[in-house]
Amino acid sequence: MLSRHIALKFDNVIRNILLRAEVPPSQVQTPRLGRLEDAETALEQECARVVLAMPQEERGVLSLTYGLSGHAPIPPHRAADVLGWTLIQTMTIGEGAILRLRNAKSARAAFEPLLEALHPRLLAAADEIYEMRLADVPRKRRDKVLKNLWCDISPLERLALRGFGDGEIPEMERALERRASGQLLC
């Protein structure tokens, strides 16, 4: 049973690699890259200042896992390899950094407006997913809407969404509540 499960996962990985190789490079969705120093908007610049003021270790973990260093975001186990740390050490420092973002008054003041600025884009994605669901579009194609959103937002917006916030789905629900109460007009 376990060997079949492993074989299926291996088959899926190979299939995805081959499918990606067949697709023209212009159609491959990759996360938007950027560095902290290249923050575009005033909201992002304020968030970048908060992240740059964090301790070096925490900033390093966040930079690797959210793509704040100009490279694609990588999962924590690969970040641990890059940093030369154990996975538990990387996860502990990363969680400490997230807690600092969620609890520090200056971080909340910087990240809450950026997260709220993302709500119209989240609503557009939620509306698109809802329409696809009504049309009985398969879940895989609906999930691609979230992947496209994830790839289109800046690294600091990714950090605001998944690090400071609770993720795409809970934030979509908050945005829908704001729209229903008249606080957000889209």
C-alpha cells in the first residue's frame, strides 16, 4: 500500500516535469521575484523597513521562504539546507519571525494596510473561482486561479498574505465580509 502511494507520487512528479517541459516558457507560471530593497509602493516600503529591522536570522528565513531575496521562494526544508541549519532550527526561527510580525505594533501598522490593499485582488479571484464552480469546472483548474494570484503578487504581499495574514482563503472570506458590509467597494 505504501509503495503504491510512493509510486503514484513519483509518477505525478515525473508527469509534472514532462508537462512543464512541453509547455512554452512564456506559459509557465513562476512567482514574481523581487528584493526587499526594491519595494515598489509606499505600503511595501514600510513593510520592507519592518522586515529589514528584524534580527538577521529571522530576516534570512523569511527572505528565503517568501522570496524576498530576489530568488524564487523555497520551502523550509530547502531553506534549512541553504542556511546550513537543521529543519527544526529553521522552523523555530521562522515561526518566531512570523510571531514577531503578527504581534509587534509597528509590524501590524505596516502589514495591515498592505493586506487590506490585497482584498480587491482576492475578491476578483474569489469571484472567478465561484463562477468556475457554478460552471462545474474541475477543481484543478479552479486551484490554478489561486496559483496565478500567488505568482502575480509581490514577495512582500506574499509575506503579508501568508505570514502576517492567515492565507488566501481566510483573507478572501474577510474581503467578502468587508464587501457585504459596504466597507469595500469593488
